[in-house]
Amino acid sequence: MESVVALFREPQQVQGVLGALQDRGFDRDHLGFALADAVAEDDLAQATGISPEEGAPGGSGSVIRGILMGALAGAALTIPVWLLLLIVPSTRIYQEGGLLAILYGVIGGAGLGGLFGALTGSDHGDYVKLLRRMGVPAAQAERFYDGIKRGFILVIARDPDGTRAEEATRLMRRYGALKLDEVAGGGRLQSERTGQDGH
């Protein structure tokens, strides 16, 4: 299976290219798009009948990051209170309680951070991982993801037979696919045609 990946500036361009791809016989199940604005993404999905592309699962990375951030937040909130207990003479008798507060703050923060990390499951690597699985080189996958973060719209057309990827590339160019250097600085391709692993 081959995939053609491109970035577009306007939702109208995306509606046009997705419609043109379907008119040329591309199955809607093999088409996808992604953008950072959830409301605009929903509007575009309704307008085109194409489901938004979801990033690859964040995996344990987002959970571990959540645990670390939560533990740091818990410590940052409780250590200053403990230091105040040490500084003020009349409250020094509560310093052991302050140490327990730090311990519970770190544990509670780590637990909540891990929970939120698991629930979100969408760390920086999601779309990068998705594109990497489709065979897009790492540097270009990062640039495509940077484009999404900057408000551009990613469009993916999958060609199961590997015979119509060139046609999809021409259509995307006709509808205004951006060059990567217009999006993130550096790059040469207007759209990226890739072999795809695992899809």
C-alpha cells in the first residue's frame, strides 16, 4: 500500500481535493485528514463525509510524562509550605506533618498525572508515529506535524494497489498542496508519496 500525504492551508481546498479523490474512485475509508482545531475538524468531517485521521496511540510515553509532571507539580505545591513551617518558629512543631504532605503531594500528583496522561494518549509523537508507520521519513514526519500545529490541514490518501498514488499526488497539487518549506522551513516536496508499512 502507498500513501500520499500533503498539507493544505484552507478547509475549502481540503473539501475540494477529498471530493475530487472520491470522484476519481478513491474509497472514503482510504482517505483521511487531520488538523489541530477540533471544531473545524468536526465541521470538515461533516462537510466531506470523511472521518478525521487519529494519531497513533501515545503509548507509555504519555503516561510516564504525566507521572513525572504530576510528581513535580505535587512537590512544587507542598515544599514551599513545609519551608514556611520551618521558618516560622511557632509552626516548627508541624514540620513532620509537612514532610508527610510533601510525600502525599508527590504520590497524589504522580497518580493524577499518570491518569491524565493515559486518558489523553496524545503526546507530540502521535501524528509523527502515524506518518512514520506509513513510511514518511522522520524529519519530514516532524515537519508535517509542525504544519498541523501551525494550523495547516494534513490530508492522507491511501492507495491499496499502489497504482494510483501518482494520480492522488497530481490532484493534491492541483488543489494547492503546500511545499514543506512554506510550512516549517526547509523541504522540497509539495506532497509526500510513500510506501506504507502496517496499514
